[in-house]
Amino acid sequence: MAKKEKDLSDEMKALLAEIENDPNLSTNNKISEEEALILQSEVMKEQRIESIKQTEVSEIKAVRAKAGKYITFTLAGEDYGLFILSVKEIIGMMSITRVPRTPDFVRGVINLRGKVHPVIDLRKRFGLDQRDDDARTPIIIVEISHRGGSQYLGIVVDSVSEVVNLEDSMIEDTPAFGVDLDTDFILGIAKVSNKVVTLLDIDKILTSKQLVMLQNQ
């Protein structure tokens, strides 16, 4: 009996004591320690089931959060997508002022209607082969969140393709590439027609240290 008492949780012991001391209950209606142990097991089982359900709901919500409209673009022959609400505008290539002592993927800054925005080269950021800009090279102006605020950032890509509406069933989780490869900036992989589109989390394209450095430009 002592072992069963030890197996009971503190909450169940308190409940058992409360029932035992209830003058309104007859001896026949009072619960034994064995019955309390069974009841506790059932309660714990229900709690585990509820926890599993909540986890599944969270995972479903996480997938649904990726669904929506994306602007797709190309980079070194591959297709990428950005959530449309993070894209503020798309402009043609313009004069970029180089800023000394910045990483090589930082092109510099542009003056867009009186506002200065940093610009990065996404090819260089991803370690891809470089190519010369041409008349069709675009700059995508995006809004990124950082430390409770936001910042505009220009990203140079090869070309902008189209706007696509992605449903849950079209998006898969990011494949595992090994522990040494940072893929936190990839939201998932989408299947669009016969193409595979890598969905990017624009807030994670740069590290916190790099964002702070750009904010100080």
C-alpha cells in the first residue's frame, strides 16, 4: 500500500484526502488508493492525448502560416519566393553608392525618393557565381523585422518572375542538409507546376550582427 501511496501525485493525494474526510460521503462512496491510482493514470493519459493534439495543431498552423501569395524570382537558374507582404516594391537597377568596410555581399546604399536604403547582392550572400548587371536586373525592396522594429532593404536578383498563390499542399518542409549547413532562412520548398521554388524567410537572410551593421550605415 505504501508503494501505491508513493506512486500517487501530490494533486491526487490531496484529492484523496479531501474525499476521505468528506462527511457527506458514505464509506461505500469513498475512493480507495487503488482506484485513485487508476484515475490518475487515466487523467495522465488524457493529458498526453491533449498535448499531442496541441502539438499537431501547432504544426498545422505553422504550415498554414507559409501558405499565401509569393513573388518569385530567379537566381543563378534557380527559383525563389518571397512572401508578398514583405515586398514593398520592385525597381530597376540604379546607382548604388559603395560603403567602405562592409561585407562583399553588401552592394552599398541607394537614395530612393529621399530615403537611403542598404542593398545586398543575393548571389554573393548565397555564395553563388557572379554575373554582370544588365538592363533587366531588378532590385526588390523588402521590409525586414529586427529587434521589435523594421527596416527596408534592397536585394539584387537576376530577374523577377511572377506572383503565385501557394496552398498548404504545395509546400513541404525544408529538407535536412546536415548540421553544418545553415538553412534557417528557408521557409520551405514549394512545388509550382514543374518547378521547385525555395521559399525564403526575409527576416533571417542576414544575421542580427549583419542587420545592426546595415542599420548603422
